[in-house]
Amino acid sequence: MQIRKITNPFIKSESYNCFGCSPRNPLGLKLEFREEGEWITAVWTPTRDHEGWHNVLHGGIQTTMLDELGSWVVFVKLGTAGVTSRLEMKFIKPVHIDKGELTIKGRIRETRRNIVIIEAFLYNSSGECCAETLMHYFAFSQEKAREMMMFPEPEAFYGKE
């Protein structure tokens, strides 16, 4: 299986400050993504700043990570943008902050016209699934995404930053 690093084409915009993926947001997660076959993945290491309960990653941060991943699945796999319309989160086991890096992975499960159903998972450093989500994503047409959101051409996700 080919693994490709995904370039973040949005960093060219000075106003870009996404909490999930902007490398310039000092409070953000700074997620970077890869394409691994049908999956989009990211690896990230939490700190105490992301804590909910003692030594446990806040559930809102877990949800944010998987929601952000869903956007990148649509960006890369469909070459467009859109918005999350529904997200069902299942927390399976605690994610301990002091256990190192986490892996998230997501893929398209199904497409119904402009609704994309995405499944995504969060794994701890031992490879155990700690959270999963099923999200419905309203995908814009490529023309609307370019017009409304200054969405780049699909090849921009594989260019140089």
C-alpha cells in the first residue's frame, strides 16, 4: 500500500487559523495527514494542556480530532469541501495522556448523493481503539467549494507546502 504525505494547501492564506490543522495556531492541534490506501491518517501526541479528567484526553479534543479528520477525508478523497451535519461519537476506553502518540484514521463508508458517511477511529500507542465515530458530511460540489471556500484544485494536496 502506498503511503503519501498530504500537503496542507491552506497555509498559503494569512487568515487561515484552523484549530485542528493550522501549523500557525498556537493553541491548535496542528494535525498533519497522510493517505494510506482508502484511509486518511494522522499521528498526534497529547499534552497535559489537552487533559479532561486526570491524565485522560478530553472527550471534546478526541471529537475534534475525528471531526477534523472527516474534513480531510472529503478534501482528499472527493476533491471538495463541505460541513459536518451529524457526528455520533462512541468513547470506548480512556485515552491516557502520558502513554504517547495517538493515531487517527478515517475513510468513506458510503456516499448518498451529497451526503458522505465517514467512519473514523482513534487508537492509543498500544494500537487499542479508544474512540470511534460515524459522521455524516454534507459535501459541496467542487464548483461551490472553489467559489465559496477558495478550495484548491485536488492536486494541491500533494504539492509542496
